Amino acid sequence: DSPTGANSYVIIKCEGEKVRSAVQRGTSTPEYNVKGIFYRKKLAQPITVQVWNHRVLKDEFLGQVHLKTAPDDLQDLHTLHLQDRSSRQPSDLPGIVAVRVLCSASLTAV
């Protein structure tokens, strides 16, 4: 809602491991360009992408998406609406996240 935009960053989580992007300062249309390689044992568990606003005292949660991908999922781009953290009934928050995913059962394909 700020006219100057947020100071946001993303955290990508997969089976207890995580990757964090750099903070994108003062923009309402950030491009994080963060990459992570994860080894997945539990394919039923989703990959979570959380968006946070960096603040001086305490960072603010802006929303998250859950990606459920299958082995050998070659769908390049996933566009998902941000949702809150409540596990009961997810409500759409303002904003979308576009994520490129390459999932393969063969390590040499990545």
C-alpha cells in the first residue's frame, strides 16, 4: 500500500532447507531472481515460497504460495496468488508470485 513500495524478500522452503533472496528495496513489482536446488524425499510435501517485508524492528509476513510438483514436472512457469498462513481456509491476498520450477528424477537433467 505504500507509494514507494515495500522492502521485500522471499524465502523458499523445501523439506527443512531454505534459501533467502536479497531485499528488493522500494518497489511494488520486485524481481528476486533467487535460485535453489533441493533434494526432495517426500514428494507429497509442497515447496513453500514466502514473501516478507523487511522492517527495522520486525519483518512483516506478506503472503505465501505452496507449489506441489511431481517428478519430471517440466511446467516452466507457475503463477499463483498469495495466501495467508492460516491452514484452515486459505484466503487470497493481493499480489501474485510467478515461479519457474524444474523438477526431475535425474540429477543430470538439472
